[in-house]
Amino acid sequence: MPNGTKYALATYRGISANFKLPPYRGSLSYTFTFADATGKNDIGKFHGQRFPLYPHPGGDSSCPGTAFVYVGLRVTGPGPLLTSGASIFTYRNEKRFPGNSCGGAELTGGEWYAFGVPAVPKGDRLSFDSAINYKTGAVAIAVYCN
């Protein structure tokens, strides 16, 4: 991964996703792999079981709304990636977003946990920015609105 990179996923079921990662410290090599799904019969098994669609099971009571897209991310590299700025996540929805306050939740230990500061869609676009240090391995994120 070049230091400070943009990724774009093709439009899938009317939703497209773009990710802009900030520069990171050091000269180590990392690989990012992204995937997306809507949760409508397009996600495989999770630890041999049916994938737990957001918000159930909720790991805490702060899992509001309805997920409109799931993002899978796998980071491969020599260790945690410490970035020097905000990552920007932008989604475009050809249909309406399922609410006017949107956020993200991470699947941890088989349960969903909401994180970050909510964002408001502007027309067919929704953007979040967050300073994130990435762990190596795989993570599942649900992007929701309520």
C-alpha cells in the first residue's frame, strides 16, 4: 500500500463505497482488502454459523438503526498500522438512506458495538472521518442509519 491511498468499491445493489487512508508512519508494507455486502443473502458463514446481521446480537445498548451496507476489511502487514490523520469513508446510495443519522458498528466477539461520531447524509452521499490505527487481521463493519 502506498503511503496515503484511496480505494473504491464498484457499485453493488445501488451502493458504492470509497475509502481514503491517510499517510502512515514508517516505510513498512501493508495490504488492505475491502469487500461489501448488503446483508440480503450475500454474506457467507461466520465461524461456521449464519452471519449475525446488525443489530443482533448487540454487545451494548448503543446499536440503533438499520444497517444498509456491511464492509469487510482485512489488513495484512507486520503489525498495527499507526496513521497520521483521519481516514475518510464515503458511501453513495442510489436509494434513500434508512434514516438521517448514520454511524458504524464493529462486529467483535460475535456482537455488534457502535463506535465513532454519527454523520448526516447529504443527498445520496454519506461521509465519515475518523483517526484510526488499524490492527492486522479481519474486521466486519455495519454502516447503519436511524
